[in-house]
Amino acid sequence: MTRRLAPSVNAGSMADIAFLLLIFFLVSTTIETDAGISRKLPPLIEDTPDIVIRERNLFRVEINKFDELLVEDIRMDIKDLKNAAMAFLDNGGGSGEDACTYCKGNGDLKSSDNPETAIISLTNNRETSYAMYIAVQNELVAAYNELRNREARRMYGISFVDMEKNLKDVRYGGDKNILKARIKKIQSMYPEKLSEAEPKNQ
Amino acid sequence: MSKFKNKKNTQLPEISTASLPDIVFMLLFFFMVATVMRKDVLMVENNLPYADQVEKLDKKNLIMNIYAGKPSSRYHLGSESRIQLNDKFADVKDVQSFILEERRSKREAQRPFLITSLKVDEHTKMGLVGDIKKELRKVEALKINYTTRQGEAKNNLK
């Protein structure tokens, strides 16, 4: 009987295979990207025209120098802010021309007429911490997003956040122009009107 | 009989080391996927606050980074928050020239889409952030992004 040794496999091509894999991963991986809250700053205008805003259409949010949150001059816990902002935006207290057909709020006459006129005013102190400021910003953005999600689901059967995600996705199969128009539509239903005053100096 | 004899005499075959590079490559892949590349060397403390309503910043080449926070302890510059632009400590008034410089280095078509990413330490006071924002408004760099870590906003309040 002849001696049988296991035939040795030529490993010379192993490196080539490894390189192939390396190149595959190099091409297909995306390095983790940063994420954050996107905002648009208002342009610097020298003389601001006087616009009359009804008091009830204004939602005052203030963060003082002790990082305390004041909503309409009353102290509030950060976890209640989102619901308070949503109740204000979605109130729909207007009638006639100002009426809001899609709002599901209480229609309180002391609160906003419709989402298009509702303005959230955010004031902070120079001593306010950045962490608190971001927390408040986050809650306010969450309020807008939740309302937009609700309307997007009602009208198009998909949440607003998903629509925006699809818009950025290169592999999205649908028509992006329609998607863009839909996003615009939802945005115009709940426009982000967040005014920020310059920090108070105290 | 010869069968048994044969077995006794055979030496253990050498362990093949051909798969060693593969293992090394696997490790390489793991680290490649897990690392985040950073362009600037941080000179300030940079613990970003948490937020969950975030958008991703996909286009890396369209982003201008402004860092702010306390100077790292190795610089012995006290605890007053400072701005860092491009590996250097900077003043509030330097922000304008930084933005203009960055803008000039980009192609004409890209300029309207530039986003300023504010990477600000959570312990920074809003006064400094407000000053930066005011400077940005002066040079019409209006698109900003407060870069945050993913997490619930209440993590910020400790």
C-alpha cells in the first residue's frame, strides 16, 4: 500500500482572496457619520419690520441661567415640554379664514389659531448650559416631527421621518419628485416656526 | 500488521499557517468598520450632548467643523470655554474668516450646500454658542447642525 499524505493545498492564492475581500469591504463600508439637530439661522437683517403677532399665537419657552425651563413664565419639567408644544401647535382655535381643518387639538381660544401662525419663541440666558439648550431644542423638534408624522401617515400612509429618509436613500425605488412634493406639503402644514432671541445678558 | 506500523511512524502534519493572513485581515476589517475617522486633533473637551431627533450628516466634504469646549488639561489654559478651528484655538472674531476660507476652498457649485457643524461640549455656556451663531449669521453661513450623540434628551440633565 502506498503512503497517503493529505495533499497540501496551494496557499499562494489565499492572499489574493483576502485582498478581494478587503477591497469589497473598502468599497461597501461607510464610515460612521456624525448626526445632529439641523437648524437654519435667520439671516441678519438690520431693521426688522414690525410684525404684529397675537399673544395667543406665541409660545414662550425660556431657559434661565439656572437651567430651569419656563414655559409661558411657569416652570415646567423637560419631559412635559413636547406635549405642551404639541398641544399648542395642534390647537386649531381659529375660525373662518384661520381655521385649521386637520388639527386635532382642543380648539382652545386662548391658544394658537393654526399651525401656520403658531410661533415658538425660545429664549436663553448666556449662562444656560449647552446640554440643557440641546435638550429643549430636541423636545421642540420632536413635537414638530410627531405632528408631521401623524399627518403624513394619515395622508400617505408613511411617517414623515421615513419619507425624509427615503429622500436621502439612493436606492429608493419610487419617484423622488413626488416624494419631495409630499414632504413640502407636510412641512407647509406644520411649518417649523421657531424664533430664537439673542441670549439675555445677566 | 504493516498498517499499525505505518501509523506509529507518521509525524503529525505541520499546521498550515496559510490562513493566518486571513485572520489578520478579519481583524483589520473589524477595526475598519468600528473606527470613526477624525480629521482634526481635538484640543478641547468634547462631550457632545444627547438628542434623538437627529439627522445624519452624510456628505463629509460639505461640512465645516467648529469645536468648542474647555481646553484640554494638558494646555493649562484654565477652564474658560474656547473655540477650536482647524487645530488651533481661536477667538469668536476668527469664525468669520474661517468660514470664508473654507468656502473659498470648495468648488463654486458646492458652496450653497455647506453646513456648519457645531461640535460643542455639553458644559459650555450658551453665551459662547450664541456668539458663534451671531458670527455665522454675519457671513451668511445659515445652515448649521448641532452635532450630538444619539440618546434620549433627558440624559443631558444630570
